[in-house]
Amino acid sequence: MSLNPVRSFVIRYTLPERAHRKSCASPARFNNSGAHSRVVTAGVVCCPKSTTSSVSHSTPSPLLTTEPEIDARITQPGGRPFQILLIASTLAASWLGMQIVHEAGHVLGAWATGGTVLGVELKPWSISRTDVSPNPHPLIERWSGPLVGGVAPCAAWLLAVAARIRWAYLLRFFAGFCLVANGAYIGAGVVAPVGDAADILREMPAKWPLAAFGVVTIPLGFLLWNGQGPHFGLGTADGQVNRRHAVACLCVVTGIVLSEVAF
């Protein structure tokens, strides 16, 4: 049998070798992930309209599929109840987690400057607090809370992205939440100093560092939130979310609340 040299050529398959041998054994027509059809005859592949433009407009290879598409294929999406569960549990986990990381910053700042941590108040129904006495360098210890509270979640998100973890978007939201919360908490001290802001102003009367912290961190937090709506079933996602992630977030919230109540 002779083939038209213009219309026929041999190509290298990206399919598994077994599928290649099966296709070469007998003529067949198939479609690979929505791509154009190929006719296999005697080990020669005939592509009726195989041009560069037709290949470039075909469905992307699964190896190049973006993270949300891979996630949608691996796990069954959930409907509106799971969307509500994911959003509510993510917000609750972000609030509780933000307080934990913030107070961890105070503890590290106190230890680094020779202070003694008397106790850390972490309860779901109250605002967190860290008591340090003696406190040789209160300014460093006070600033350590919002600084660590903003930087540490961002570092965790970047590590998750580097590791290609599918739930990295949850850490991205958490990092944005911590930046916005800490920035608003410290930045508001310019007009209404409370908590850490009041303690900082007692040691450093200048208010511009408080304002500068808020001006930098709050926009960064909103920047991290930008474009994350579809992960939470908003926009084009039409209420579809990853049900496993929703249940996992609920478990995290439950674990944190039980731990804080117990201790």
C-alpha cells in the first residue's frame, strides 16, 4: 500500500508503549483527549489534516493541565453545602490560626531578647494575648507579633506552592488573611491605638511606622486573595468546590477549638 507523502508521515507517540503496539496491530481510529483523529496502518500514522495550527488549538496535554483542572478530575466536586462549609471553615480556621501565629511571634521575640513568657491566652471566644515579664526589650517583642504573624504564613504558602500541594490555595488565603488582619490591627493604631499598637507607641512615639506597616501589608493581603474565588465555588466555579478540602478545614477548626478549650 502506498501513502501520499504530503498527507502522511510518521510521528512519535506520547502514549504508553502497550497502547502503541495495540494500535499498530490493526487499523484503528481513535481520539486522544480531544485531539484530531489519527489512522494507524502498518506502523505509519496518517494525519488527514495534521498541521501546526491544528495541533496548537487542540486540548492541552494532561501534563500541562493547571492545578484546578487536575484537582477537579482527581476528587469529586461538592455542591452548595460543601461550598458554604469550605468558606465558613476557612474563615474560622484563618481567624484562629492568625491569632496562634501572631502570639507565636510574641513568644519568639520575648525569648530572643531574654524575656520570660508568663502565659499565652488563646481561647476561641476572646482576643489572644501574650504576657511577658520581665521584658527587657518590649519594642522588639511587640513588633515580633505582627511581623512573624504576616511573614510566616506567606512562607508556608510559598513552600506549599513549591511542593505543588493541591490545597496550597488555602494557605494562600490564610496568608492574605494574616496580612490584612495584622496590617489593620497595627495600622489602626495611628488613630485608635489598642493592644500591640498602644504598647509600641509607649516605647516609640512616632506613628508613621504603624501607618507604613498597614499600607504595605493590607494591599499585599488583598493581592493574595485576588483571583482565588473559583477555588471557593465563586464565579465560574458555580458553587463547585473540593469536598475533601471542605471537610479537612472543618476538622482543623474543630481540632483548634478543642485544643484551646482544653488548655
